[in-house]
Amino acid sequence: MKRDLLRLADLGDGGIVAMLDRSAFFARVRGKLDEHPRPLAGHAVALLFDKPSTRTRLSLEVATYELGGHPIIVTPESTQMSRGEPTEDTARVLGRMVSAVTYRTSTTARFEAMARACRAPVLNALTDDAHPMQVLADLHTTREARGRLDGLRICWVGDASNVARSWIEAAGLLKLDVTLATPPAFAPPLPEVEEARARGGQITITDDARAAAKDADVLITDVWVSMGQETERDYRISALSPYRITQELVSLASPEVVVLHCLPAHRGEEIDADVLEGPRSFVWDAVESRLHTSKALLEWAALGPGFGPPPFAVGRGGAAG
């Protein structure tokens, strides 16, 4: 069965740790041509983005190239998707042309439609519900900075966005201690929290940012107005204003705190400029981590069944077409 990735759990038991180990390997061998594997040699990878992207697109494009493959940027505006072609039809075309697809879109349903209809592996480059690629990069950055993940107190401050929800999933899979400081109206879906707790994650939800930040080893935030939420801007900024990461909040955390932000950052809203550019900011390290974790994910897809150049002689079969 081909290796699709919608959520972190799709990596399987022990999959996150294996992915982080492989990411660390790719970080060590970058630029060493005699040591760097090229599992994508001879393969094309489609990078399909329904939404704008800087870091995800760049990291996947460079990762594909450095793994020996050929990245192809695809946008709805450049295809018949802009004229109403169904997702499933586009998926079938991609599956006949490329060895893997990375897909950034709005809804989980649209991603799942792509994955079902495409014979090539499909990797989640962001949906409204999850952003596993970002959290893998954050985990890699944290482990490199602190030497471990076990026993760390991780604090999310602000809107429980798609990135926060992937952090909750990671907490369950890795049995992490994660506190979310957020107004009740912006809290994550309770079933996702309960699932993570059932797996062994220590998940705390509070509306007190100062209490949550006390002795935290990691402080994380995200934009308050995500793509598609522009009409809610005034309301969201007003409601979330007590949840800005400031130097005062950082001073409550561990002296070795790792500050993360998935970017783009709006200085003076969710994070102050002196924190983003300060000595405890690992934001720019996490940007580089995206490259290493993207390589690990693409290699994971390449090593699974269903990966490879589409055969010239194909049968007539439903979703495989």
C-alpha cells in the first residue's frame, strides 16, 4: 500500500522518532555528495499548492532536487483545476505522470480525495486541520537544541491553529507534555485532545498565558489571522492580544527556552520583534530544519510500495487510473 501522509500517525509506530533520526542524518550529510543518498534519482515530484507557500514550497523543492529528483510546481491557476476540473481527475493525471505528490489545500476532504484517486503517494503540505511537516521541523529543531524531547515542557501560546493541532497529535504519539494557552473560543477540538491523552500525552488547556509559560522549555506561536480568516482580523486580534509572546513571557520560561514560530510572523501581534530576533529564538533554525525533515519524508515515501515511475503498460482500474 502506498505511503500517504495526512497526519503524523500515518508514519506508523515509532515513525516520528525514525523520521527525526533520518532528518538529523540529512542535516549532517548536506553538501557531502559522496554520503548524501539520492533515492529520487529519475523521479519527478509534483508540488501542488492551492494556497500560498514560502517555506514549505522552498524546502520541498530543494529537498527533491538534492535527493536527485525533479520538482514540478503545480498551482490551480496553471491547470484545469481553475476551470472546475474535479480533484479526483487531477489526481489521476498526476498519478500517471509523477512518482509522488505533495499537496497543500484547505480541507481534509479534498486532501483525502486526492490521495484516494492518485496512484502515487500524497504528502500533506498543510490543510486547515493539520500541518505535520511543520511540527516535524519543530520537533527536529527542539531535539537538536535541547538534546532530547522526553521531559520537556512545551507551551503553545495563542490560537490553536492547524500547527497546534498537529502538536497535540505529536504529544499523544510521543507522550509529550504540552500546554496550550488560548481563549476558550480558540481552543482545539476536544476529541483530538482526548485522543492524544488516551495515547499517553499530557495535554493541558488554559486561558492563562503567564501560568502556562512558567518554566516552559519550549514556547511556540503562530499567526493569529491564518489564510482565509482575513474577514475575522479585528475580532481575532482583539481576542488574542493577551497571548503575545513578549520578553516578559519569555522571562517566565526556562533560561534555555526554545522559541518557535512557523512563520510568516507579524511582529507586535503574536510575537514581539525583540523575541523573534532574540537569543532564545530558534525560528530560523526551524526554517532550515524544514529542508532536512522534507528529505526524510520524501525518502519515506520513496521506500514504500507504490512509489516509482508509472508503468508504460497500465491496466484499466478505477482509482489507480
